[in-house]
Amino acid sequence: MNHKNILLIDDDPALRGMLGFSLESAGYSVTEASSQKEAIGCLNQNIFPVILLDMGMPPHEHTPQEGVAVLEWLQVNQPQVKTLVLTGQNAESTSYIALKHGAFDFLEKPISSESVLAAIKRAIMFYEQEEKLREQEGLHKVKIDASLGEGVKQIRNQAEEKLVRQVLSDTAFNVHEAARRLGLKRENVYYLIKKYHLQRDE
């Protein structure tokens, strides 16, 4: 299978054009989709190790609903795929929702070609390592998948901690405001503070 296949899902043709050009210049083969329906159609026909996914697409471009639907489909049908989420409006809460639904990492718009290429390289490395483990283990696939899940969970936890730490820093450790930005209840933010041993900077 070609690990250079990338699926780019975004309803903005200008952004798709820019990212597509950068990726193809770097040697990747890019397939584009502009909606949840198109994306799932592409996923049914080909295997993509890495997906770049915009969360806000028509008909619900101002909410992450369409992106979440793609992530949920992937979790059921192709959980091995590494999804890099592109976030624009309400970046913090969108990133949090995406990570909860199995995204591998998130990139905040406006994004540079360099940051996208670096994130894709990292995602492919993880994809290849997990694939190698599955091949080597053969009959122990179920056991390995469980430990792989933990590995991915660790990455997701790192991204989650980074996000919560950043929001708390931006809000001067105002839990009420941090909860609003993350789209969470205050008790959830307190839980995350405790989980990651976060403290107000002196």
C-alpha cells in the first residue's frame, strides 16, 4: 500500500489548492473531498494512511458536526487511519471535540505548509510502526491492538494536556473562561487540571 496517499477534506477550494500543491510538491498523492459525503465515498474506494480534515463543512460549516461525522465513521470502519484536524473558528473547543472522537492531532488555521508536512510525516511514522507491529504479531493482533490503542491514547493525552495548558495560560487560569473556550463544564476542567497536575504560574 502506498503510504504517500493523503485525503484532503475541506470545503474551501483555495485552501485545498494551496495544501494540495504543497503536498504534491513534497511527493504525496493527494485526493480531495469537499464534504462529509464525498470524503466517505473516497474512503470506501481507497485506503489513506493520513487524512487532513476540516471540521466545519456545509451544511453545518459553523459547527464541527460534519467533521465529527467523518471521525466517527473512521473509528468504526478504519480506526488505523491517522486524522489531522484543521481548526479555524473556536479552535480550542473544536480541537478538544476532535481529539475526543479519535483525531490523531490538530493544526490551527492559518496553517503553514511546513507545519502540515511535519505533522503528516509524524502521522505516517506512527501509521507505519503500528502496521509493522500488526504484521509481526499476526495471531496476537487483538493483544497488540489493545496496546496500540494505549499508544495512541498517550499521544491524544499529550495533545489534550497541551491544549488545556494553553487555554488556562491564555485565560490567566480562569477556570470559568477556560471551560467556555473548551466547550466543557467547569467540573470537567477541574478534572483535567487534576489529571495533568496543572498549576497556576507564579
